[in-house]
Amino acid sequence: MKLFPYGHATHPQWQMAAGLVLAQLRGHLALPGYARLPTLALLYITDHYVAHAQDILDHLSAELPEITDWSGTVGVGIAANNVEYFDEPALAVMLCELPHDQYRVFSGVAPLPSASSGRFKAHTALVHADATTPDVAELIDEMAQRTESGYVFGGLASSRSSSVHFALSGHGNVKGQGAAGGVFSGGLSGVAFARDLSGGMALMSRVTQGCRPVSVDHEITACEVNVVTELDGRPALEVMLADLGISLDQPQEALVRVRMTLVGLTPSVDRLNDIRSRHPGQFGAEVVVRHIIGLDPARQGIAIADAPSVGMKLAFCERNAEAARADLIRICAEIREELEPEELTLEVANALRAPEAESAPHPARRIAGAVYVSCSGRGGPHFGGPSAELQIVRRALGDVPLVGFFAGGEIARHQLYGYTGVLTVFTAGD
């Protein structure tokens, strides 16, 4: 198994940061344990560099002529192995070694064909989207339908200025791309991957929630557009006030509590119950968390930032650092346990269990690289300290190549999440 070369750096001048990243990449390319012939690069920058996005892409692609395809986006923060860069100028790059016929970079000018058409069959896709795009949630669902698995992963670009995403293939030689420079605003872009990657490589993805339920599950029995008017046949506002233990007779106290409260929605009643029984006090991956955006005393309703439907389940919830930490550890443990061989030699077992395994990648881990997309409202401060979230991932997976960004919304399966993390690893064969 060959690891994916990667690099990350911060500097007030993007040219200096790019130079540091290129030095790391070239150092990895010279090591025997890393891929020698990468073709695809994932590029993430913080919004401090957004005005120089095209210059950065042009410079890196010129310095790495062997890389024919680029994909990425901007975030208020970016992630790398064991470190996060928030509110500072930084960039991160990971070089993936995959044959050209096993992936496809797509964008608005070179869209991904449907799963039933064309020679390339997309099994899953890494998706970067602009949050200002109209009906972005519907576009993500439509993108998932273009894949064989119906599963896509990624996130919405996040920026305090303009939002951009990168999509460049064959230096402009892909049909439809024309003279596009590879930096886009609006719409969706990303990389689609075939089912069977070379060398037995595959993709494994998990969603980790960042909120804890503070009520039982209620069935939505009446709603109008984005206003839930009935839960379990009772006025929705009445149910919420009872669950939160507040009263409108004390408006200030009630307002503070409501502002701290969100709702978790799921269309799958049976599966939600199954997951709740295995992980008490935690949401399952199919639950999407949405804000409460208003109360409607006239209709006894609750307005939420979504358009629910009758029959969905709703639970009131709140952000919780302990629940987020526990769930992140859980998904990392699931990935690690699934990848490690059932029978280990004493040498491999010692290598994987020893403390130095955290700083020394081992082939038995079978992880060539990883992409982590987390909510911009999470990050180290939410987990107790700078880079704490990425340190949890590193302790669980080991010192594997990892890049990613902090998003304005996280993409997994066919829908848009909030306050979550989406961890995806490139796994090697046995």
C-alpha cells in the first residue's frame, strides 16, 4: 500500500505557504512508502487566500505538472493530519494515485453524466458546493442519483468573503471545460470515483453527529411548508415547551432556551429506533439537524430551517461537546476495526497498538489517505482546545495522510447535514 503525499502550511503570503507545501509533497514523493505517480490533487484553502485562488491553482499545477486533475474548495478553516487552521491564511494539498479511468472531475461546465449513461460509471463522489446556489439541497440529491451507490460526501464552501471551488481536469482538455481556469463560483463541483479502484482500493465514509437529543422522538402529524403545527397529534409549540420545561409566561428565559435548541429530523422511523437502541443518547447518521427559526403562537407551530413532511420523526436537541467527542471516537473506531485484519501476527499487533503507531503509518491500517469535512461550528474550541478534533482522528486512525475543510454544511448520503463531521478514507486491499 502506498500512502498519498500531502502537505499543509500557513503564512501571510500565499507564495510562501505554497512553497512549504510543495517541499512537503516532494519530500513524500521521494519516500518509498508514498505514491510515486499521483494524478489527482485535492486542494483546500482558507478564506484569507480566496482572492488569490486562481493564482494558487495556476502556481501549484505548474509546479506539479504530473498532476492532471485538481479539486477542492475554500473554508473558514481547513484540516490536515493532527492540525486545523482557523482564522489564518493556510492551504493543504493531498496527491492521490489513481488511474485516470477510475475517477472523473466534474463541474458546471463539465457535468457528471448519469449513472446509466456514458462509459464512466460513478459509484460515489466527493462534492464541493456553493451555499448561495439556489436549491442546493435538491442539487446534492440529484448528484447522488447520478452515482450507482446513491452516496456522495463533501461539504458547502464556507467563507467570510466570496466562495470558490476548484475543478480542473487535463489542464482544460476535458470536453466541455474549454478555457475555464478551474476556479468556479456557484453550483457544484468535485470528483466522482468508480466502484473498482486499482489495487483493491475502495472508499469508506462515516458521519459523526455533534448534537444530543433532549427529548423523545415525536411524529410530525401536521405541518405547513416549514412550520410544524402538530407533534403526536398535539400542538407542536405545546409539546416543545413541555419537553424543554419552559413557559411563554417567562419570555426571556424561554427565548434563551429556544435559541440553544435545534431539531433532529429523520424520514426513517424504524432505522432511527434501531440506532438509538445501540447508541443511547446519540443521533444516528440519518438524522439531519436543523435550526428553529421562529415560533407561531397563532398556529401553535414551530418554524424550522427545512421543509418537513407528515410522518417524519422530530426530536429536540442541543449541541454537546461530550456527545460530539464520543461519536467521533466511535466512527473512527468503526473504521479502524473494519480495516485491521482479523488475525494479526505479533509484529503487526505490536506495531498497531504501540504508542508510536500514532506517528508511524503502518500498512496493516490499510489507509492510503483521508478526507475530513467538519462543520465550521465545530473544530478545536468545541472539543476543548486548538486542533482537538483532528487530534482525536489521528489518535484513532494513526498518522495517515489527511486533508479537509470546515464547511457551511456537510454532505453525506444524498443530503445536507449541520453540526456534523464526514470522515472518508481511501482504503487499500488486504
